[in-house]
Amino acid sequence: MTRSIFLIFVFLLLSPVLSGCDDASRAVSPTSMEGFVIQKNQSNHYIFESKKLSQGADGVARELMSFRADDLNQYALVLWPAGQPPEQGWPLLIFNHGFHPDPANYGRIDGKNARPGSYYYLSAQAYAKQGYAVVIADYRGHNDSDLQHFSPGQKMLNWYGRKMHGIYKPAYWYTRDVIAAYFAAVKLAGINSNRVYMTGHSMGGGITQRSILALGDRIKAASIWSTSEGHMALEVYWQDLQVPLLIQHGDEDPDSLPGNSKALGSMLEFWGKTHQLKMVETDKHLFQGADFEQAVQRDLQWFERFQ
């Protein structure tokens, strides 16, 4: 099947979905930037409820929280630093994890809940050990969080976006989970709601991009590692960015194109936005060893600049 015939075929499949939804087409999509802003104005709806608290040998406490977003029951892990919180409360870091090939098993080890799992364990701990309360949302459909059921039309659009444009549409819905988790987290006792930061890896980098554009100066500064998609779809919004952004990427990353970060850095440079781009000499998608330690330190120094 040639490309033109293929596109016609897809159009014919989508036509009943699109033409029969004139009102819906004029409505704001929940996964558009406008939809995220509307969600932001519903901040009172989001509250964390504690489910389980445990203390680690290193003094870092792990607390499982539940919350609701888009009528879905969801979960997030909160890491609390050792010791008593400062008078103003712990600075807060929203940590957005990357893609998992089997979302229902995200954060599980040998079938048991062990959020955030072995892949991101050191990442989350690194910030908690430096005095940041860390919040990691599961995202809908991940671990025990409710699965979102897409309509046939939505499934087709999701497939089309991935096939033709390389856009993983579910990650746009995950952005709604992160925005909800932010508003729930800043209500927690012991949190300094005036010092909130955000970081994301891979798919979580794209989620972070959309989140900071929606939340604006509620986020003091942000960092993304090895970011995947996101920047080009948001091109018209970067001129309004209010959040200083640190971008780190391996120059031979085989999973997320290094050009993603370079292109984003160029756009931020064009608009005169506060940012820093660091290309690391590695082929690791998630930094390891000395590269990992240095990347964490760059994040911490970046966050400390913006209090």
C-alpha cells in the first residue's frame, strides 16, 4: 500500500469520528495546552490521601498516596528526607518517570510493589538524600492506578499520532496526572509550596515540558534528562515559558535523539529564555556512574539558583 493510499484509508476511517463530533471538535481537548490550563484552574479538586508509610534504613521515609484525576483513582510515591523539616518546609521535587513497556508492572520487582522500581530507585533517592521531598506519580494505567479506557476513535487517533508523527498521545494524558499530583502535593504538611521543582527523564521529559508551560511560575526551576518528544509540538508556547530549564542529554543516546535537546535549546535561545544545555559524552539513556552523580549535582545547583 502506497503512502497516499494509506493516508486516504486512515482519513476514511477517521471521518465518521471527526465529522460526527462538530461540537466536540470545537471543545477544548483535555490534552491540549488550553486543556491543561483549565485543569490548573480546578486545583482544589486534587488531594493526597496517605495509604502507607514506611521508614528506610537511610532515614528516608516512603509514603504511598492516593489521589483522583479525571475520575480515575491513582497513586503516587512520596519520599520524605531524613530528620525534621526546615521551618518553611521541605523543598518539593516532582519527578516524572519515563516510558514503561508494561505499565501495569511499573515499579514492581518480582511482581511486588517497589515504586519507583529498580531503574529509577537511585534517581529518586539522590534528591531525597539532599533534602528534597520527592513525588513520583504512577500515571494512569501504571502499577495499581486505574487504567484509562479510550474510545475506538481515540485509539485510532492515538495510533495515527504515533505512526505518522512519532507522538505518544497517552503521555499527554499522563501530563494531567502530574498536574493533579502537583496540586495535591503542595497541600501536604511539611512542604514548602514556594519552592517546587520538577524533573523528568525520557518520556517524562516531554511530560515535564508540558507541565511547566501549564503551571508557569508555580515551578521555580526544572530539569529534563534525555528528553523524548514534546518540544516541537509546543513550539508556539515556548515564548511564554516562565520556568528556568536545565537540559541534559547523552550525545550518543540510542533511545532518545540527542537532537531533541539541541532543538529545544535552540528554541529557548531564540526566545531569550533562561536555560542551560549540557550534552554528556555517553551512550547511556539514563546516566550511570560518574555521569549520573554529576548530572544530579547540576540539577541541585540549578535548583539552588532559583529559590
